Amino acid sequence: MGIAVALLAAAAFAVSLAAGPPPAAARGLTTGFSEDNMFYSPDAATRSYWFGRAAAARTQIARVNLYWRKVVGSSPPANPTSPADPDYDFSKLDRAVKSAAAHHLQLMITVFGAPAWAEGKNRPSSAPVGTWKPDPQAYGQFAQALAKRYSGHFQGLPRVSLFEAWNEPNLTGNLSPQWVGKTPVSPDLYRQLLNAFYFGVKSVQPRATVVGGATAPFGDPRDKPLNPRLPRMRPLAFLRKMFCLNNNLGSACNATTHLDALSHHPINVTNPPDYRAINHDDIEVADFHKLVPLIHAAERTGHVLPNEPHPLWATELSWFSKPPRTNGLPPVTQARWLEQGLYLLWKQGASVAINFLLRDTKRVTSFSGASGVFFYDGQQKPSYTSFRFPFVTHRISNQRVGAWGKAPASGKLKIQKQQGNKWHTVKRLKVHGGKVFKEKLRVRGKAKLRGQVGNTTSLVWKQR
């Protein structure tokens, strides 16, 4: 990034602080899990068990990936907007939708991966299957069929109202090409896909929520990609281009993007939640605030519709634990960072935060499998407690500490401080289940603090 660009970006961020996210007391935080293995299990008992454990963790959203190419046949459906077309096989998703509804959870469906007949011509061998210049019209027709099937008026299936368009479109592994020469093209490709998806869903369910963005946290320099076969675009650069904004967040073209909420994946993996990305255009948890001036600029210039505020969603976050990952974090550290991450995302304006995964996978890869709140054998990690009842404090002054959390149930909250071997209540307040609370405490020096609602106790937060 040149000096002039950096100064312009810094100025834009400084201006955005005045507008900033809504007042903290006015905002809640919806939490959830992204989980395919358990939520899609073909065994009804297994599926019900894990949806039940997710609900017991006080999750509100269950996010699943839907691979478009795996739902449809090898040729275009005769009636692509009909959920009853025989070329569609929604049976796997139907089971997940029913199980989510049975446990009173909102299912969120993220749709990506084009079938061969909906990809552009002459896909190069370097472009992964399902990524090459997907056809926006076909994608929009599929979105319409999907929204019809889960409208609440089709064959007795429950309603689904949360739909996310594509997954990490700033990665060649999901959308290609990212560039043609030195020209970025993936943001324009994605905008067309997103708009088609938006109108496909809204034509059937006008009140549904269509989420767009879903960007991965990191990208590469154009001339030095980490993997030359799979170049990545930095998320903030991708989103500026998608919203037709220049580096100064001014208007750069005439195109318009349609979405109800803007999502991003602020994944830290092994960095602490307050760690800031080295490159300005990358976005980890502590950088989430960068999305605030971006979406405000898109709204101000009219490059995002509808003409209303667009909330910010973190639809994937994760930290790996050891075990099972050999270079992961001690489970207690993973737990502490998860609840601190939830707090920092909320503080920066996020209204939704979804952990990836619910349960560790049997096979752990370099990118996935160790970020659940349950080990593979089903044993709870400490992060189960920190997800269910996040409780975090932060130093305001020498004498005051701010406490933040999300209540696991309604009732009286006791904020307690350890003195010797006993816990003493320093503050009582009424809380509502699933709602964010915050309070100021008089605490000097180091302290061990926790929250308690009924018989449920948070993890201990060590305040310095």
C-alpha cells in the first residue's frame, strides 16, 4: 500500500469513528455454529443429538454449506425455479431443515459451488471445480427454487429465512478467476452472483435475509501469491471493488450491490483476538471495525441497496485447540479467546458471530477440524462454557472495570470476585436469556471475576 493510499484509508477510518457502530447498549449479539458433518448427518438420532447440543449451548443460528453442484444433476433442470424439479435432490438439506426447526434454531444456508453446466467455458485446470465464472442467471434461478422449497408453504417443510450468497469469494479456491492480468475481476463476478441470488430469494420471500460478502480474512500481493495456483484477493480490497468504491471510499463506478447484511470471516486460528492483521486490507477479529466505514460509504454513495442500514455479520470465526491440532492452543486459552473474540466483534459493530465448528472432525487438516467446542469424542471443551455464557472484563481506569457478557438464561446475574478461597458478589443485575449485558465495576488491581445466573457459572476471567 502506498503512503498516499494509507493516509487516505486512515483518514476515512478516523471519520468513520464519529458515525461508528450503534451505541453498545442498543445492540445484541446473535451467536451460532457453522457445522456440516453433524447437522447433515444421515442418521436421524445423531443429527437430533447434535442439534440438541447446539441448542443447549444457547446457539441461535445453525449455519450449513450447500454445494449447488451436489443438489442438481449433470444438465440444467427443465424447470430450474421449481423446487419440485426431478433434477434437484434436496433430501439431505430437508433433513437438516426439519431437525433445526425441531430444536427451534434458525438455519442459515450458504450456497456456492457451481455445477459444470453453470460454469464459464474453457475452465482452466488451475481453476478448482465449481469456481469458474459461474452463471448468475442460473444461480438466481436456483436461489428462487431454494427459497420456494423452504418458504413454509411447500410439502410441509419448515421455513428458512437466512440465505448467504457464496463462500469466501475472494479466494480462487471458491471463485475464479480472481484477476485477469493485473485487473481484479472476482468482485464484479461476485456482485453479479449476489444480485441474482438476492432477487431470486426475494421474489419468493421478500422478508428473508440475504447475506453477502462472506470474505476470507487474508489475501496476497498480486505479484507474490502464497500459492501461485490459488491467488487470493485481500478482503477489504475485494469489498471496496464490489461496492464500487475507491481507496478513499468514494464512488468509483455505477454498479449497485443488493444485500441485507454484510458478512466476513474474521478468522484468527492461532493469533489472539486483539491481534491486528499486518496488511491493512486483511481483516482478523481486531480489524472488524474496518467494515464500518466501508458499509457506511456504500450506503452514502448509493452503491448498496436497499436504502437502509446494513448490519455486519461474522459468519465464521475460529481458534484451533491442542488437542487435536498439534500446533493449536491449550483448550483453556481457546475458550478465553473465543469469549474475548465475541466481545471484540460486538464492540466493533457485529450483530452476528458464528463459530466454526460445533464438534472437532475426525480428520484434522491444516485449515480445519480443531475449532469446535466439543472434541471429536463428544467431550465438552472449556470453550463450550465460554460460548454458552461468555463473560469478559476490561480495564477502564485504575479503579474501574467494564464487564460484558451474554446471559445463558433470564434471572439475576451475580458478578463475583474471588477473595481467598471464596467468591463474593460485587454486583447484581437482572438479565434476559440470550441478551447482552454490560456493567461497570469498582475493581482495583488484579482480580479473578466471573458471572453466575442461577446454577450456571461462567469461566473465570483474570483481570489485570
